[in-house]
Amino acid sequence: MRWFTPLLAVILLLFTGVATVASAAPDGTLRLTSTSVRSGEPIEATYSTPRPDPTNWLGLYTDPGNGPVNEAYVGPSLKWVYVKAGNGTATLPTDGLEPGNYIVFALAKDSYQWLATPVKLRIVSNAALHFINDTFDLRNARALAPYRATVGGLVRGDTGGLTFRKVSGPAWAAVSANGEVTGTPPLGHKGPLHIEARNARGETTLAAVGIEVRLPGDNLVAELRTATFNLWHSGSQVALGREKELRFLLKSDVDVVGLQESSATSTRELAEALGWDHHQSGSDIGVISRYPIVERKPPVGSGPTSVATKVRVRLDDDLDVVVWNVHLGYNPYGPYDACFGKMNQDQLMANEERSGRTPQIKAILQEMRPDIAAASRTPVVLTGDFNAPSHLDWTPGTRRCGYGSVPWPTSVLPTQAGLRDSYRVVNRDPLAVPGTTWSPIYPTFTGGYGYDSHIGEPEPQDRIDFVYFAGPLEVTDSDVVVEGRPTPVPNHNGNAWPSDHAAVVSAFRTR
């Protein structure tokens, strides 16, 4: 829901288009002691600038990633430090960062204007070689039809000189040195495929990989598993966030996922690791799919602040599903207005309008009208972080913050348009099963939104992430998912769960 970064004020100004620093050519220097460091070792930098300032800073980003390559904000830095003098040394920690390629920027006055040419480096893992999960499933196969998938991106640790081989499993399946799984399955397929990965140091790791083989004439995807997943600035707020994101996706065995706060590159990076298809819209929202994306619609909204995007996913030769993914405005926030501000219903609705959420959902539903009208032929799924509750949860029976029925527009309008809330189809009682997604790491209110006098009070826990649907899909299950027992902020860095939201995973039987 929230947009946390050490440079929050500057980012908000940049999102509104207000320039903070006049453009100037980079006239300083930036050098690294080494362009290859091991995880946990600090990055040591030497810098100089003829324009010293107490708010000059160094920022570390993935490469390619969120870095301000065009001297404009794209996404938050992974690590940062102020460099106040005209010249000197500085260190950036690498604790919790995944192995891979990174880039350091020297930036002026809490902005994204370059002070010097950026410097690239590589972080090398200290961890033992390992599959992210030692048991997982790949996309479904069709008996008697050629098959292709990959496990090449699902290994972590020292991946130098990495090769794969088949240890055991079905005779039809071959595994190439780069991790591709290929072959033509027969009618009688049994058992998992055991795959070994080996690095140049001789370390090995093993995974048991499942492939469901569907008979000719059956639906290739009999159960469609969908999710909405806010990445909390691309997983950058916890140690090894990318690996933890992938672990959740593999354990949940999802097929299509709507992502928010993907910070421009996470959609592609997650999809490439999984061997999936993807679509990124602006720098915030994206969709990843185990099955081919055959249509991509221009976003609703423009630039990095686009609030919705659409793809069409081909589940089978004669079965597509249309997937919309949204991330609506976050301020003002309705539960704060209700629980802290004690606003009446008219005031709540006025603030929903002011937040942008009401006009946003109206515009999105207008764009969705043809898809919803055709849902009897092609099912429709709408995922997203709506940053607002549901009218199905604020009822006389729940009496949230003393309120009875509250017609939150971002849930009322989709329902009126013909969409159904998959979580509430399965979990009908909001009092017994609240389905809280905001927030597993904020038990108490930490301030902002005009309500600082309520700091330390219980955070209004609510369900603000949704999977809606229309058409010939039957909900078989819907769960709110969090890994482990997350430690609240500010001690969240070691959490097994990489987000400040819970995810929602809904399973549908296709017809």
C-alpha cells in the first residue's frame, strides 16, 4: 500500500512532475575498489565532485533495474548512503542482496541527477548451490505433443559454470545442460523428473520436478491458479527478496500472477527465472504467466503511473483467459479516515474520489466492458492492490471501527459490472474469515496520511488485495498467503515473507 524509501519526499515530487534540481552534466568521479564482491562484503567507493552538498548520495541498484539511467526516478535503491564532502570514501552494504549484476550511481541533492558516470559491479554468492525449492511443478504437458520448459533460472548460490542433467524420471523427458526440459510424453506418464545442477566448483543440488501430462481432448489446464502479489518495491526491503518471491510462486504452484510495485524490472526477472511469459506496464504493474501471453493491451493511465494493464493468456488451443491487473491510488486511505478520522459516509466517499481510486476503477471498468460482456466465451480475471476495502467486509455484522455497511466504490462498482470476488465466494463470513492482506508487518500505525496523532495505535487491518472473475470459471479455493510469521517493521529484513502485503491465491476449475 505505502511507498517507503529513504528519499520519499523527492520521489513524491518526481511522481507529480516537479523538478528538484536543474540538469547539469556529470562532472565528478566515482570509482570502486573492486567491481566484484562477495555477498555480505561492503562495496567500497571513492568519489569526488565540484558540487558538494550534505544531501548528495550514492545509490545501489540492480543492473538492469530501477536505476535512474535517464536521471529520473524509476524505483527505490537497494542500498544508499549520503556523501557530503567534495571528495572522500564511502561504503555500501551488500547484506541480503542476491548474487548478480549491480550498478552504483552518484546522485545530487536527494535527486536523481548524476554527479559522475555510474559504475557496474557483480555480487558473488557465498551460499551453497541450491534449487530455490527442491520440489516444484512445471507447466502442464499434452500427451503425444512436443513439450518444452526450463529449470535454468531456479538455482541460487555460486552459479558459475552451472550445468544441469537428468538423474532419473520418465524416459520421454530430456534435460539439456542449460536446464531445458524437452520431449514428447506418451499416454502413460508416471513419476517426477529428478534433475541435478552442478557448478564449476563441483557443488551439486537436486530437485524433484513434476509435470502433469494431460490426455488428448482434455483441457490442458483443468485448474487455473491465479494470484495477486504486491512485491513491496521489488522485494528490495527484505534480505534475498527475489529468491523468497520465487519460492512463494513455486510453492503456490500458480499459473498467472498480477504484480504490483514491480519497479520496472521484476516482472521480467521473475518470468525469466521461472521460464514464463510476461508483460510489464510502466514501472509499477506487470503480469507473469506460466502459459503464453498472446495479447497485450496498452495501459490505462500513462508512463510510470499507469494503474491497470490487460493481457490475454492462452491456456489451450480453444481456451483463453483475459487478465487485468491494477494498482489503485493509496492516499487518502479509507480505513484511516474511518477508524482515526471518524468521518461520516459522505466524507468517506468524497475522499475515495479524491484519492483517485473511484475515477480509476470507473475508467478501468469502462475499458473492461467488452471483455466482461464476452466473459461467457472467454473468462476474465481482475487482480490487484486496490488500496481500499470491500463492501462485503464492512457490514452490520462486522461493525468495523463502529461502522455498519460502507459502500466502498472500488468493490461495489466491479460487482455491479458483473465481476465476483473469488475470496468471498469461498470464504463467505467476513467476521470469521476476514482475509486480511494489509498488513502482516504493521500491527500498529506508524504515521502519515494526516493522522500522526494516532501513531502507536492498532493498524486498521483490512482486505485490500483482490482476485475478481467473470465467466465460466468455478472457484475451488481462495487463500490469503503469508510465509512464516513475519516480524513487524522495523525489524523485517530477515522475514521469510518478502512483502508488506499478504498475497491472494485463487484456484478456478476451467469448464
